[in-house]
Amino acid sequence: MHLRRIEALDGRIGAFVERRDPDELLAEAEEADRRHDERVSLPLDGVPVSIKDHFDVEGLRHTEAVVPFADRRSPGTSVVVQRLVDAGAFVLGKANQPDFQIRWNTGTRTEPPTTAARCACRLRSAASTGCARPRAASRTCRRSTRPPVARRST
């Protein structure tokens, strides 16, 4: 379900720099189901996650959202990502980010900008560009995912 939804919406919202092969993910999930009794103590067993492009995931692109790194591939997996995997999480792919993680939005030269999942006309800030995109995209409401900013009286 999640993989079909991501496939349908990612071209519009630009959440991912690169997604893992769905067949590979489903094979991992089936293996995890077969080994459920062994994995039941894992705190993130079966939880799908997207990893910001800032972190290495072996074999996936690691662009840092800059042109010179556009075709660079991660030679290994960073410690933080490995800890997620060891806790039972499934890495869906690499999430879009601003160049070198220093700008507030994801209008980069390597990828299209990330838009709000429920309202494609709105650009998203860096804090929410990739991590919550697949989950937010599954909602049907057409409003922004960001709560309204409270207005101060002057």
C-alpha cells in the first residue's frame, strides 16, 4: 500500500532523491514476517523509514543536493542508519533535502523542489521535506500539513 502510494505521488511532491526497488523491499518484508518470532523484540520491526540524503545508505545516491555530487553513491551505511535497520526499520529510500542541509527549502539544482503533500502549490521547509512526506502523502485532505501559525495581537 505505502509503496504504491509513494510511486503515485512522489513525482508530484518530490519526497525522494532515490527509492529502493519495491521488489527488494517486499522480499525483505516477507523475510521479516517469516522470522517474526525472532524479531518481535525489535522496537522498529517493520517500520518503513526514509533517510535524509545527508546520511549514507550503501548503494544509494548521496548527492547532498549539489550538482558535483549528483551521481555519487554511498560506499557504506552510516552508523545512525545502521542502528535504525538493526532495530527492525525498513529503509524505503533517500529523502530530498536542501543543498548541504543549509537552506530552508528544497529548491535545489539536482532535484525538483519538495512540495506539500496535500497541497502541491506550497513549498516545504527543510525540516519536513523528506521524513514525513510518504506518511503525509497518504492523507486525502488538500490543506497544508503545517499547522497554522498563531497570530500575535499587536
